[in-house]
Amino acid sequence: MASNRTWNDEDKFWRSSFSSRPYAAGGTYEEFQPGYRYGFESGAHHMGRSWNDVEPDLRAGYDKYQFRGNSAWDHIKDAVRDAWHRVTGQKDLDADRMSESNVSNISRGKTL
């Protein structure tokens, strides 16, 4: 858990590692940075809740989030989830090694 980390610590981490994430292929850090920040801040406020429980609330709140930038939820949600998992210590899937289509199939109960 990241109880003693600050956004500046997280920003440095994500800036140096975002390009290794499958959802970030071909993107820039500036595209995903709002999602990392939102996931970091939200994870710290919703400790004890799972991603699946909180994702609808985060989706609804993202449009009002002050650091949102130009990234729409569907484009940014994997970055939010990544940062959420880092803060909360939870991990519902090993999404770092999976493509979005594989993650979607598993969430629907399909085997790979």
C-alpha cells in the first residue's frame, strides 16, 4: 500500500514505467497522467473497496475530476486501475501482461 507515498513520488514512478503498459502503446505520458493521478487519489480515499465495486463510482466521478485533461474514461480507465492497484495493493488480474481484449474476455468468464 502507498500510505506514505505522495503524488510526486507516484508521478515519477509512472513517468518512468508507463510505456511498459500494454494500454499505453503509442501514447504519451501526458495522455495517461490524469488517469494515474485519479487512480492514486481515489485509491487512497477508497481503501478496503475492490476495483469492481468502485469502478462505476470512479467512472461517474471522472468527468468532474479537476485534473482530467482531454482523456475520456474508456481511454484512461486502465491507467486509473493500474494506479488504483498500486495504491491499494489489490490486483484483480495481472493486467500488466495482458492485452485489453484478454482482460475483457476474462471479465466475461471466457478462457483464453
